[in-house]
Amino acid sequence: METKKHEVTILGGGVMGFSIAYNLAKRGVSCQVIEMDSIAAKASGRNEGGVSSPALLAVFFATPFSPPFALQPCAKIFDETYFGQPQLVKELHDLTGIDIEFADTPCLMPAFSQEDEKSIKNLVSMANKKVGESKGYEARWLEADELRALYPPISTEIRGAGLAGMWQVEPYRYVLSLAQGAEALGASIKIAEATGFRTRGKRVTSVTLSTGREVEAEKVVIAMGPWSGRAASWLGVKIPLKAIKAQALKLQSSQQLPLYALAWGEGSGNGPFIHRTVPGPILAGYHEGRPEAWDDSRPETWDDRPTEEARDWCIAGMLRGIPSLEDAMLIQARCGILGYAPDSLPIFGSLPGWENVYIGAGLGTVGNSLSPGASRLICDLIIGGEGAEKAKKRLASLSPSRFL
Ligand SMILES: Cc1cc2nc3c(=O)[nH]c(=O)nc-3n(C[C@H](O)[C@H](O)[C@H](O)COP(=O)(O)OP(=O)(O)OC[C@H]3O[C@@H](n4cnc5c(N)ncnc54)[C@H](O)[C@@H]3O)c2cc1C
């Protein structure tokens, strides 16, 4: 048994686990993150780094090609994340000095057909009624002339585009800055695989590791991404998470593209998403298959290797949007596994039947856009008191007790 006891033990060192650790450490709560691989080794370090504005989510997630995600119950969390992100980035930079390549990359949603145009215009106006106008971050429709003036290399096939706000971060550096920020404030990190819990009554007393050692635990947070259902099952709780593979490409081009992201859907995938990252002309395409229920009792069979099919699909989509990118050179293929609940909502709250266990999982394709806001609420729950009551109410529809 390890003797140093932290108030909170967090399982999983992705964006969710380290967002929770950072917020706990900021509030003076001692915590430790246990990660089986390395910091942001899975989806959190392999994604496209988009942090979507509420208006973008309201348009994009309402399109038929959107990834499955139920937006409305999380709207306020998305809002808090988006508007709080510049401050968080500054805080992390002051603490760690890490440049996370934060950029303002508004997102264009191009219309390729009359039907697309009608639907995007409609969604833009609906989004503004819901979220945009009051904050000055409204979505807009750009006619072809305005679009081409803003983004000259865009395909002449495109009739116009929706436009809404989006921030961008370099995902691995972002999680690294959360981890180092948490460490600077007193948190610690342990590389080890959690394999079970020791319990007394309705409380977990320690986390068991694959080495056979145990880590004493006062409170535990399960933030293991798609593997979170596995940890809940060690406590007899069924969390029905589905795992889905998502892929992206990083490419290099001699062309300086305007600083916008592009997002549209084609075929069975929800990409391509094309981001121009700073400082270099680096782009990424994005592909996601439709949900497939992988056997969650055997995560060792989950395959997170990039596929040729996704690569070809992303490149074809990218060239359809920006034909002049023919010279782009592939420098990296990324693939990660996402966790989705059957109702496409994230899972945030106390684990039913257990007094000192919490979960932050099922972030699907929007982990960067949800984790800052959600982690603050989960910290409120953990710390207790009046804040916990408020957080409990706000997270009620996202609680794992909905699966009972
Ligand atoms: C190609 C791609 C593009 C994406 N683009 C975006 C985007 O632009 N914007 C956005 O918001 N989101 C995006 N996402 C989604 C985003 O990456 C996820 O929502 C997010 O990373 C989920 O974070 P997490 O911390 O919950 O899970 P993970 O990143 O999966 O982290 C879970 C961690 O738990 C660890 N773990 C598992 N089991 C154990 C164990 N037994 N013991 C200890 N540790 C364990 C894992 O090793 C892992 O590091 C994208 C994802 C992909 C793959």
C-alpha cells in the first residue's frame, strides 16, 4: 500500500482527468492522476483541438452529418467553456510557459448545394435565436462573394457558408499545460494501470494497480474516456459506453491559408474538418464512422490504428473544399477512440450507490469544448457544500443515475 494519501485520486490522464486535477489543485485540494500510458496518450492528444462556440455547435450539431451529440442539456457548459477559454489559456501560460498554439479560427460551414444552403441558412438563424446574438458571437451566413473575399482558395463549387466562432489549441500541448499547471499547484501524476478497487461499505478505500500495489483513496474520479465503463463495472455499476474510432490527418502545404476552419459532412462521416493551425500551414482532415458498439468488456480488442480508407476519404474531402491543396504532404495520421453514451450525452456526476466516487466520461467528439466547464462542476461536487448542491442540480440530466 502506498502511504502518501491524496484527497482525490483521478483515473485517466486525458483532457478530462487533467482538467479536473487542475481545477482541484487551484482550489487547494490535493490530488493525484493515475494514467496507464502517458499524458494525453489517447484521443486527448490526437484530436483536432477545436473548441467550438455555442453558435457553431448549434449549427453544426443540427446538421444531418453531425456527430451524434445531444447539445441542449450541455449548452451552458459549452458556453462557459468557450467564453472562459482565453482566460484559462493565459492562466496556464503564466503557470507553465507552454505555448499551446491558441488561435481564433472561426469556422466556415460551406454549402455545396441549394439544399445545403437552405438548411445552413435556417440553422444559422435558429442558432442566433438560441445562443448567439446576445453575446456578440452570432453565427452568420456569407454569400459567395463575401466568402471568396475572406477565403480565396475555397472551391468555386461552394455557394456560400455559415460562419461561427471557434478557438483552436494544439491538443497535446494543451493537456500537457493542464498537467504541468496542476503539478505546479501541488498535484501529482503516477504512470500506472488501475485494475480494480478495494472497498468498505459504500466507499472505495483504495485503487488497485496492475503491479499489485494499491493507492489509498479518499475520493475517486473515473475519467478514463471510453474505458470508464470498465472501472464502473469493478464497482458493479453498468455504464453503457460505446466506443467509436475517429481519425484526422495533419498535412503540410506551401500555401498560406486564411485563418479559418472549415467543416462539412459527406457520406457516412462527419468531416472533413479542415483547420489551419498556427504558426505553420498545417491542416487536418477528420473522419468519424457512425457508432459501432465495440465489446466494452474487451477493450484490448479496440483498434486505434489509422486506416487507409479514412485517409483517402479525408484527402478527397479536403480537395473538394480547397482544390489547390493538391501539393499538401501528409505528415501524420491520428486516430483516437471516443466514448459515447447511448443517449449521446456526457456522463458527469456521482457514481450511484457509492459515496466517494465520481465520473467524467462520454465526451464524444467534443471533449475540448466540454471539459473546462464540466470539470469545474465536477470539482464543486467533490468539494461539497453549497456549490455541490448547485452543481448537482445543473448536472442532473447528465448523471450516471440515468442508466439505473
Ligand atoms: C480525430 C479526433 C478529432 C477530434 N477533434 C476534436 C475537436 O476538434 N474538439 C473537441 O472538443 N474534441 C475533439 N475530439 C474528441 C476529444 O478528443 C475527446 O472528447 C476527448 O479527448 C476525451 O477526453 P477524455 O479525457 O475523456 O478521454 P481520453 O483522452 O480517452 O483519456 C482517457 C485516459 O484514461 C487512460 N486510462 C484508460 N484506462 C486506464 C486505466 N485502467 N488506468 C489508468 N488510466 C487509464 C487512457 O490511457 C487515457 O489517457 C476528437 C477526437 C479525435 C479522435
